[in-house]
Amino acid sequence: MIRRCLLVLVLLLVAVPAGADGGHDRALAARRAGDIVALDRILATVAEVVPGTVLEVELEERKGRYIYELEIL
């Protein structure tokens, strides 16, 4: 439960306004525009806060904001 709360907190801290369109290209364009944080930076931050192995990472857009969703074992 604590791990999930910490992960949600990290995800909320990195959520930023959406500004591009279309899958991988959308994520790349958003990164280049500075609309999202680079994945390596997200993984470094998560590693400091949540112990475990990252199994899966998804970048989703919800209500006009990008959110990294991580599955950690």
C-alpha cells in the first residue's frame, strides 16, 4: 500500500499538461517540446523512492495531462 501511494505521488509530481498527438511520435514530440520529463529521469526518481524492479512503463494522457504509469515488482 505504501509503495502504491509513493508511486502515485511520484506520478502526480511528473504529470504535465498535454500538448501533442499520436503514440510514440506524440511522446517524442512532447519530450522535445519539454512538455514531459525524460523517461530516464523518471526512472531515476522512482528508483530513489520505491524499491524494486520496473517491469513496465506506460505514458498515458488523462484529462489533458500526461502521466507515466509504472509497474514495479
